[in-house]
Amino acid sequence: MKSISSWSKVAREMIKALSKLGVETNIYERKGFLYEEAFDLGELSGKINNEFSGDLVFTFEHPKNYPRLPAGKRKMGFLVYEFTSLPGEWVENVNEYLDLVFVPSRFTAEVFLNSGVEKGKLRILRYGINPEYYRPSFVKNEKLTFLCVGSPQKREAADLALESFARAFPDKADVKLILKLSYNTAGPKSFEISGFAGMLEKYSRKLGDRLEIVKKRLSEKEMGELYGKSDVYFSLSRAESFGLPFLEALACGKPSVCLDYSGQRDFLDGENAYFAPYGMAETSGEEYERTARKQYIARPDTAGAAEILKKVHAERGNLKRPVLKEGLEHYYWENIAREFLQMI
């Protein structure tokens, strides 16, 4: 719960939405990736009792810990996965210990099914946005401003986004890229870009004031404002289980430049996004856990992505419309929570 990670945000928003619908909830706190003791949970702080109270348990816990979930209760897991084959332990523990497992996209559901998760346990439940923070905002920037929310993780490809931007606009003064880092790293893990800080320094020197790097943690309100002051969302992420930043950008009235691959395909199309070319290749260190089966991931074509960026620049007065076919309210957390209650 106390983390800037997307799954922590999803858990917070789901609990708030369920509470608004009259569901009694409590929180058994766990310390996971990017845990921050001082993270302000606001109204949710009073729900922490660190007990398995009630009749139902839903968790974002790692599957290796499912055996620790309480017996005699209906148990539901929320999981994300960006690669093409689940670790065997995930499949075994989902099938043995969960009554239901919720994933956020058709892409992820297909990976789970192909990996051996029982079809009867699997449900697709999209992620959403909070309209208090993520709502249409239209600005008139002197420079065409691209926003990329990323991290040092190889999968998120911040390095390729910077390479493509620099390639597209070697000397144009009327463009800008804002890179918002969800976190930074001093000692890279195996799935993170080696020499990440040096790479950022290199592109800062190369691009000058056309690159703004935001390293500090922002509140949800501040993140909504950051999307709002951009013109286009840009990410060459190689795989997403859902792609929450793409949805948040659309909610703020911004089309995307990205790959037509993985989770974001559920809501991005040729009407609200510009798709950069890519191929598929076996992973080479992007995955978080090794598996017996080969894993695959998208490989963006940076030259092709640069051409798309130039196309967006040429069409800046007539950009694609950031419209969701189902309507924005389809992605409000309260509506998602209602569907969740119907599914269980």
C-alpha cells in the first residue's frame, strides 16, 4: 500500500471505491517493492489492522507467499505480468491456493491461460483512473511537449525513448521531452539499465533545455497536472500488463505514441494513438524472474519511432483525438469496483 508502484495505487483505489460502495474493508499491510514507511495513506490509514478479518481476502501478494494466506476464507489474487510465460511456481500456487485470480487485460489473461492457470479461476478486471486527479486539460505550449513516465527498468525502455527523441529532433528548438522517473537507482538490479545515471547525464548534455527530468515523487494531484501540461504521451515500453500511464494520459486529453503490443491494446487504437514499429525477441535480462520456458518481449524500432515523432510534430495542430470508445466513466474506480463485486 505504501509504495509508488502501480499495483499499490490499484490496491488503494480499489479499497477506497469498495468502501464508498458500503463494503467493510481492512488492510493487512505488506512491505514490497519501493515500500515507503512515511507514505501518506490518508483515509486508508485507519483501515490497517494487520489481520485477516472478514470473509474474503484479496491480495497483490507475490504468489510464492500464497501458502501463508488464511485457510477457510475465499481468496482472490490481483496479479500483473508483462512477459509471455509465467514462472511455474506462480501457476502452481494460483491453481492451488486461490479461488479467483484477477488480471487487468486480455494480453495478461492469455499469458496466464497459456501458462497453465485454470480457466475457471481467471477473470479480467481493467484498471482505472480517479477523475479527481486525471481529467481533460488543454494547454497551449510554445514547444510541442512529450511526456514519458518511466523507470530504470529495461522493460520500460526509457533509454530507447530518449534515443528516439534525440534522433527525431537533433536540432529542433520547438520540442521538449519531460521524463518523469517513478524511481531512481544507484546500484542496478539485473532487470535495470546499467549506467542509467550516466545515460541521463549524456542526454541532458545533448538535449539541453529540451529535456526535463523529474526525479522527485509527485502526489496523484501533481501527476495529473504533469500530464495536463504535456501535449502527447510517449513511451516505448516493451511490454505492459495493462499500461496505466497510457490510460491516465488519455483521461487528461493526451494521445499516445507507443507500441501496438500488450496490455494497452485493450483501450489504445489507431484513433487515439500513434504506433511505432517493433519486432519480437527473446528476453535478455528484462524479466524479474527466470522461468524454464523462453520469454519474449517487444523490441522497438528506434528509427521507426523517430519517424513517428516527426509525424506528430508535423501534425501538431491536428493531433489524434484522445477518446476512449467505452467512455471515460467506464474506467472510474467505483464502476470497476461494482463489476468486481459482481464477479465474486
